[in-house]
Amino acid sequence: MELVSTVKLKKFKNVMLKNELYSNELKSLTCTLFSRLDDEENKYTKLNDAEKDLLIVVSSNLGLCAGYNNDIYHYVEQNFDKNEVVIIPIGMKGDSYFKKNGFALNEEFVLLNEKINYLDITRLGKTVLSYFENKKYRSIKLVYTKYVNSIKFVPNTLSLFPLEIENVNDSTLIEPLYDPDLKTLIDNLVPLYVNINLYQKIVESQVCEQASRRNAMENATDNADELISTLTLEYNKARQAQITQEISEVIAGQK
């Protein structure tokens, strides 16, 4: 399992790093366009008038990955009131845990991370976009695991809606020409922005899961080797003591 996790970690990490540049450029473009949009026309950066928030929570389908899933569970419980949220669990472990603990669930996308595919993730993006445009939920957030390094992973939240748009200071730039108009560009860009963010963060969570499982299996292997070494030593000591006792009995019997 350590070897398999190492191979998967390398695979998903390469995907994460390749996609990161594209997602950062897309975010920069989105922030630039939103900075030129009037507040009256901007429906994507405001909370809806609804009772509950929607959480998309990424966990694993399999166990034996140390504290990866438990960290996510504790993060959700500490930061969100289960009476005020509906959860879309991605991963069987999270689905089982939140169901057992009385959270309201939408289980349509539980196996979305079984075989991570961009086209499948666009279905989730289209669904959450329609939820927000129809004002079904006050906000929509993604809870995932942020990759820091190979031994450190931190649960984190990304606000999908309202969009987290950074301020852009481009007063020195010449006003660009938009074809078609700015609002049409944004309406077409937002679904892509949401899909890319979902894809990037789900892949990043997969990187954290495989790294956590690799570390867990490496520690398990080391512990097993140490246990075998200790038991072998104890066995040899007991065997030596038994042989010594038998030799002593033989010598004593000859006297």
C-alpha cells in the first residue's frame, strides 16, 4: 500500500502542479473583470437570502490514511453549525460519518473522487451554480485539504459563492474593449472559474490523502520491522536460555 500510494501521490501531484498555473491565471482574469463590473450588476459576490449554507466536503473512499479524514470532520464540526448547513459529501468515509452524526446530506456526488474526471466535476459545478442562481442556499463553500508539504496537510475552506474576488488596482491601464459586453463575458467565465476551482481542490485533496496514506503505511512498515526485530531477539534469548538449562541438567545428571 505504501508503494501504491507513492505512485498515486506522484501522479496527482503532477496534475495539481500543472493545473495550478492555469487556475491562478484564470483567477487573475476573473478578478480583473469583476473589478470593472458595477455592484448593481454583480450577483455572484453577494449572499443570497436563504436559510442554509451548502458545504461540499471532500474526504476519502478508503481508510488507512492516518488523520486525513478525522481532521476534516473536526474542522467541519468546529466551524459550521449542522443545523444551518446541507453537506454534499465527496468520499464514502465523509458520507458515512456525517450521516451518522445527523447532518443533512445531498448524496448525489459521493463517488466523484473515485476516478477524478473533469467532465464529472463539471456536473457538480453546474449543479452548485444553479443552486446559487435560484437562491436555494445563502452561500456555497468547498471544504478540502490544503497541501503544505509531504507531511503537513491543513483543512481549508474555499467560498465558491459568493465568489472570493481580490481587489485589483489597474487604474494605470487603458480601458480594454470587450466583445461581447463585460456582463456576458463574466456570465460565461464564472462556470469555468467554478469548475476549475473544484477540480483543482479535489485533486489537491487527493494528493493529501495519498501522502497521508503513504506516511501511515511507511510508519506501519517501520513499526512492524521493529516488532519483528524485538520478537526475534526475545525468541533467541528464550531459546538460548532453554539450551543452557538443558546442558546444565545433563552435566548435573552425570555427576
